[in-house]
Amino acid sequence: MKTKSWVLTAAIAMAALPTLVAAGTIDLAIDRAGGGGADIVVNSLDWNIGNGLAIGAVPMIVGANVEVRLQQRLSIFNLSTGGSAQLPAGREWTLVAKIPETVLSVAGVAPFQTVIFGLNPNPATTPNTIRIYEGNADANDLAGTGFDTGTLILEATTVYQVATFTGTGGGSGTNLDQFPGANPPTDDYPSIDTVTSIGVAELRAIVNFANPNYFTNFPNGPGQVCLSVFNTSQITPFGEAEPAASFLGRAPQVGAVNGINGLDFQFQVDANQSFIIAPPGDADYNTRVDASDFNILVLNWQGSGKTWAQGDFNGDSVVDALDFNALVLNWQSGVGAAADASPRPVPEPASLALLAIGGLALMNRSRSSIWTPSK
């Protein structure tokens, strides 16, 4: 089965982290079964193409809230020294996700619609989780079961997401299931057709938990580590995976024509993934400290109960002069990389003045009182 790499790279300036392989990147030491065996040094994970379900996405209406569920199985580990490694016999890693989204725009009429989705930051009922499990090899693509069993080894919360789907035709007479996995090929859903479509997405999620029995050198900064998903593809009909009959216990409600009838939209999913370790001051996890991060800090200035993504860079849940100092010390770090295309407002002059005063105040503090990045 065709797979895509979910690249595990990380940008960091902390000498305590091992295995520096290039400027700003590290490989991850992984114990594949969490049993205290020899680590393998991995720079990417190759995931099998899997399933996605957009719950409540049909019909596509601007402002509609959608829950996206994803599930995939790991294929191989790509090693930093070249070559690859597999999981022990009878074991597997699986990924499941629940992502709250909102329809931002709709152009055209099905099956020729272009729809843009963004993260719903305040979902009323939808969980916001990405999880990876390790356990017995019991996940079944067609049944859609066994993806959330075993030992939880990683959990993350999505903080940024945007996706675009473009319908290219299809409809009645275009089979949803065109996967040639059986011999002869079998249409497991003969009564379900689909629109044809292709989509792309970008996602970033803060890693809240990494099981140290598996990720043996994973950095443990206060919200610094971000799972980044990019260059994704979402496609219908299914040609490289079996359409799942269940997503974390929920059967798809796609109707006679997926994308036109029913409540949900089901699609084949593939993606690349990286782990980004943000330098202090990088609130949006793009490995650069620039005006976008400054703007985020301004918007949350003097706020409590805040996270790294809101400008709290020292883990005390408050956005204050210490966090401003961290941003200043790393200002323009990584700016030589490609510019972030995400639109953000420009700080107002009054806010700039406020933080400038905060910066001057820092000059009068003793050196020991100023928080500096970990060395």
C-alpha cells in the first residue's frame, strides 16, 4: 500500500537534547514497543493511507461546525542513518484524531464546490485531540475498529488548522469504494457513490503528552513541542485504502452519494508530519520569532491561564514582562525561512508602547531576575 512520510524533525537551541543532525533539527530516539529494548533513531514515520470523516459537513454551509475524525496505521520507521525498521511482530502503532472545524467559505454547487475549513477554537461539544497508540495488531481498516486500543503514547491538541476541498465531479455512478485490495477487487459499498474531490490541509497541534517509555529523548519544555501536519491529501473516491465502516464507534452517515446526501463526508487521507520545537518567543510554532509572535503576545498581555501558543513562554500561565524578555532575546530567530502566509492583525501603537515600557523596565531588573532560554 502506498504510504507517506510523517517526518519527525524538531527545531531547538537546547544543548541537553541529543542527536543534532543539522541546524535546528534533531532525530527522535524511539523504543518501538516500550519494553526497554534498544532504541532506534528515527527521522520519519511512514503511515499507511487511512480514513477521514467530516461529521456534519453536508450540506456545505458557511459557518457550519464540523467534527473531523481521522484514523491510520503505521507502516515503517525511517532511520536517520538510512534504511527503515518495522514494528515487532504482532504489534502496531495507530493514530486517531478528533478535530473541531468550521466552514469558512463555499464556492460553487456540488459536486463542483470549493470549500475552505478552519479550526473552530471554541467547540461546544467536539473534543480536540490527536492520539497515537501502541498495542496488539488488531486495527482493521474496513471495519474501522482497533485504532484507539493499546497504550497511549502521544497526545496533542490542535491550535491551528486550515483545509481546502475542491469537488471535481462524480456523483451517481461513481463508486465510493474503488480500492483494489481484494482479488478480484470487491466493492464493499455497492449502494454508495461519491463526488470526486481532492483536498489539502495544514495543521499544528501542541503535544501535551509523550510517553517516555517510547519517546525516550522527547523534549519536555512548557508547551514548546508542536506536531505539524502539512502537504496533506484528502481524496475521493477511495483508491488506496478501504472505506471504514466506523470512526471511533460512529458509523458514517453519507447517504446514497457521499458529499451530496446524508450528514457526513467520508474521504481517503494521507499526510506528512513533523515535530517542531519552538524557540522561546515562537507562539505560532513556525520556528521563527517575528511580528506574528509579537502580535500574539500583545493580544494576551497581562492575561492569566495562558499557554505557550498565547505568549506564555516560561510556563507560569501569565503573559508578562518575562515572556516579553524571552521574545526579545530570540527576536528574528529563524526569520530566514519562508514567510508565514497566515494573515494576522498588526499590533496597535498603544500596545507597542505598552510593551516597549515593559522592555525598558526589564533593563532595571537584576540579571538573575530575567528569564532566559534553557541552555
